[in-house]
Amino acid sequence: MNKCNNWENLLRICNEDLEKSGYSLQIVEDEDGYYSCEVWKDGKMLDTYAENYWEDELCDLITDAFHHVNTYILKKEKKGAGIAVKRTNITPEDIKRTKKVLIDNGIEEDEVDVVLQAIGYTLIDTELYPYPECEEYMS
């Protein structure tokens, strides 16, 4: 799993994207120190996406919940409207160039993989890291 230090920034970026459709994600901590992600629409809590995450797993939790909302909830609402253009021939060089742009624009180097994964889910409905252990994609 990718660890990141600034989950608040990732949550803000995801919520800015979801805001167009009236959805938002909220991170909640329980009394035992575990975190969950709630899915909200138009000010009402709809669901708890996942529970029992530790603080160092929050970026993974946010990315997974964001992907869930975009893949399952929004696409169902739009009845197949989905993404107009899907590019499936993304190379490791494309990913490296995109990571550099993200870093140059203020995303922390240790967070860039999580942010890029979220972008892949939302913009092109694609798993950009199909094999997370693959060095050519993650380096």
C-alpha cells in the first residue's frame, strides 16, 4: 500500500471533483482510533464505504472510496454516460511524465502514486498500476 503524509490534501482534491455531482467523502475516527470513510450526497450521509483503517492507510482509503463513488454510484446515476474517451495504451513513460508534472505542481513525491491512481480512476476509468510491484511503473 502507498503511504502518504497529506491525506487531507488528497481528500480535498477528491471532494472538489465530486462536488459537481453533489457527493463528498468524509473521514471519521472512532473511539478506538480506527478510521472510516462516509459517502455523503447533498448534505446527507448515504453510506459508510469502509471501516477499520489505520491513520497511515488513509490515502488508500480515500482513493478506494473515490473510485467506488465514481465507478459504481455516479456511473449508475448517469446510466452509462461515463467517460467519453478511454485511453488504454498508457506506457510507463507516460506515467513517469505525469508523475513529474504532479511533483512539479506541489504533490509530494511519496504521494504521487496515490494521486495518479485517483486520476486514472476518474478521468480514464483505468487501473494505472495493474501490477503494483512492477518497478517500471512505480519508479
